[in-house]
Amino acid sequence: MDNRLLKTLIKSYKHNFLVDYYLMSYPKCGRTWLRVILGMYFKLKYDIHDIEPHELNKFWKKTKKIPFIYVSHGGRPAWQKPSEITLPKYLQNKKVVLLIRDPRDVTVSLFYHMKYRNMVFDGDISEFIRGAGGIESTIRYFNMYLENSKQIKELYIIKYEDLRNRTKTSLVNLLSFLGEYDIDIRAIEDSIEYAKFNNMKARESSSQIDSNANDPLKTFNKDDKRAFKVRKGIVGNYINEFNDKDLNFVNESMYNLNDKFNY
């Protein structure tokens, strides 16, 4: 059998029969942070030692009590124009968690990621916010889920801002949606402490992470803080990043965002 065909069949089987929930997000919405918290919660509650917190998609193999949570952006939306962004077919009739964040903060964070971390963008922020992957792409990505909500079995929307301001409550509600009814509050509190912004930033700055490891916090340039995955994480910090013209542009773009997101 052709290797490509085999990979396609395995992928299809996984999406059709194995995955319980999908954790979807546009890049730079705080997914790594949420993934680490959830992973640490499962590690602590179910006493799992050989899986790292960020490897959220592996915990289900240890016990049937943990769901298979598939983490994805659904393609490469940060490289796409709004018209090119479509709902992945594998989400049809599935349970989906959509992590969202203020598109203005997302755009700033993605600019730094593309320019200083991945080093794939040479322009300035004014150019970035108006191009593919800019604020209109972010807005299209979010709107797409509400527009196609009838194709999704259950859609649970969680906001980065709520996670920052009401972390424990937001996690209890999310875990309930994920079928975790016997919730261990102590495990939640310890997971939140482990994944605190300053702790993750210190870990990224240190030498704890093997440069060859499959860890989302690994960085190859510890001397440039702009290249860090955990950079600022401040809600509403976009206002300090734009000049007046760019600020007007992103604010006007927000009128295209569905009102149900309440931004």
C-alpha cells in the first residue's frame, strides 16, 4: 500500500473513531498555556509520570477516564487570506472547544512570532496587520465557527481573557464540558500554579528545555525576548503597539467580528 494512502487512512480513522474533543484556536490565542494547564491537571489527578503536560493528545492512552483531545489550528490560517479560511471537514458533527482572544492582541502577538521567533516576515506591524494572517484573517477564523455551528455537534467557546481573569472557574467549566465531572480542585490549583505566566516564561528563558525536544516553549534565541513564545500575555496591550492610523484600522476591523463574541 502506498505510504501516503496509508497515512490518509490512519488520519481518517483517528478523526472518525478516536477523537473525543477538538481544541481549536487561531495562532497566538493562548493555546499552549491552556494545553499545559489541562495536561498538568490530568498528570496530577491520574498520577501519570511519563507524559509531559504539553502532550495533551497522549493522555487518553493511559486511562479511558481521559478523553482524546485533538489540538489543532485547523490548517495554516495565519498564512491565509480571509477568503481562504474554511472549516476543517473533520469537525463536522464533532464536539469542539474554540479558544478565542481579542483579535487585536492576537495580531500583535502573531506579528512578533512571525518576525522575531519564526523569522518569516520582514515587514513592519503596519504591513502585517493588513496582509494574510492579519486581523481580518483572525476575525474570519472566529466568525467561521459561528457561521458553521450547525455542522458542529457541540461548540464550547472559551475566551483567553476569561482564562486570565477567572482561571479556576473557567477551567472547572471547561473540564465539565470535557466530561470531567469528578473535578479535583486541588489538581486544578496546582496546575494553574505550574502554568503561571512567570513560571512558563522563566522555563523558556532557562536551559530546562532541550533544543531538540518537541516542546512548544523551546526557543533558539534566548537573547531576544521578542522571540519568546511566552512574551507578555497582557490583555489589551495592543493599544501600546499601534500608531494612531493602525489603531483606527484594527478598531474599525472589529466591526466585522460577530457581536456574540462580545469584544
